[in-house]
Amino acid sequence: MPDKNNIVFLDGQFIAMSEAKISPMDRGFLFGDGIYEVVPSYDAKLVGFGPHIERMQNGLNAIGIKLDLGVDDWRDIAQTLIEKNGKGNLGLYFHVSRGADVKRFHAYPDNIQPTVFAYAFEIPAATKADKSTVKQYKVASTQDLRWKRCQIKSTSLLGNVMHFQQGQEAGVHETILYNEHNELTEASACNVFIVKDEVVITPPLDNQILPGITRNMLLDILRKYGTLQVEERVINMNEVNAADELWLTSSSKDIAPVVELDGQPVGNGSVGDIWQLAQSLYCANKYNY
Ligand code: PLP
């Protein structure tokens, strides 16, 4: 019997993870030719489901994968995975690859059937707006050496993997990245925000960053319900180094406060008041998306 945490979805069927098999000629395996999403769910309540599926559809359109699944189909898959794997704190992973070809050739045939895989995995409990219990992050910075299409949530993640691994080997939690002009882009698996003089600032959307759902929800929440000034603009790394607060955002982390950058304290080296305010607004409103 499969244990309760490993019923997965593969190409239309719910099966045990141990029975889920794909072809070695799958272009996801050979080329990283696919798109993915991760949606958080807390006690069966999904966060940002519509925006996540919209981003996945944008990614599929960008790389020319045609798939006949709409938001309601994805929601059904998500709900079935939640039912079959137990409620609790889950990340729902959705993965669409271009599918299996008969040969390894860079160009893809027209009539290829996409491979659709989804599974649920345990994630930490939702972050609380509590300075005394929140995980405090340490990060290092390095030049962003990934490709120039970072707005696509591609399964080709080797560039991100290498940057993340670099951080792990340096004993920090994440690696934040800057371009050849010394401007902040994002982190290997998160978006980045700084706070200076109570202004919340994050880089603008372009090809250098993923349009993070947490980023977009947080900006919307701060603008609608907050009193803080919010800016989307280019940020030089000198500003990052001089910031009062530094945050990472992602679906599995909410807003994660960074207290150390390249071995130096961020601001006064402790979790900031603006983080507390932003995280509490985020907690109060995140299920509305
Ligand atoms: N940037 C990168 C490179 C990521 O991989 C992720 C999440 O996986 C994010 C940003 C944050 O995106 P989201 O808030 O949609 O999880």
C-alpha cells in the first residue's frame, strides 16, 4: 500500500509515486523543456491559485506548449491531491513538460503529447508575524549568471541550482543576485525586497526576474491596505548593502527576513518593524488571492 503522502497525478491518473514512470525520451528529462508551479496550501486553503495557474499558462504559451487544462481542471487536481495526501501544510507541485519524443533532437515535433505531473509535499507552517519565532535568514550575494529569460518559470533550473548550492556551501540560506550593472535581480529561489527609511522597494518586472506571486500579492496588499510607501524600481547593490531591512519572498516562505548579508548585519542585525507590519498584513489578506 502506498503511504498516505505519496499519491501523485501523472497524465490523467492518480497513482502511487512508486508507480509513476516517464520515458527517458521525455524532453523534460533530456532538455529541461517544461514549465512548473508551486502553490502553497494550508489546511486545504490554497494561496494565490488563480495567479499561479495564470503564470503557468503564460509560461506554456511562451514556449509553445499547448495543453487543454484550464484553471478548474488544475483546481480539481489540487483538491484531489489534498484529499488523498491529507490536509496540513502542503506545497502543490505542477509540472508540464513538452512530452516524450522518439529521438533526441533540439527542435520539437508538432504532434507531441505533453507530460503532466503533480504531487503534494509537506511545507513549513505558514509564517506568523512574530519577530521572536520567525526564521532569520543569512544570505550571500554574487553576480547573476543565469539566462536572460528569467520571467519564464522553466524546469531548466541548473543556473538557479548552481547559485543556491553556492550559498549552501558558504553556509548561508540563500544567494541574492546582481546583474553586470551591479543592480539587484532576485535570489536563486525567491524575490528580494529592501526597506529604506520605511519605503518598501523591489526590482521591477522584466526578463531578469520571475514575476513572483508572493511578490505581486505583497505589493498589492501593501498598496491596498498599508500606509507604507512602495516602489518598484532598479536597486543598486550599494542600496542593498545600506538597507534597513532585507526580505526574501516566495510561496513557501511568505516574507522571510534577512539579518545578515555577506557576513555583515542588515540594518541593526535583527528582524525589522516593517517586516512585522508587512507580514501581518500579508497573513490577514493572502487567502483573498
Ligand atoms: N524567483 C525564483 C527564481 C523562484 O524560483 C521563485 C519561487 O520558486 C520565486 C522568485 C518566488 O516566486 P513565488 O512567490 O511565485 O513562489
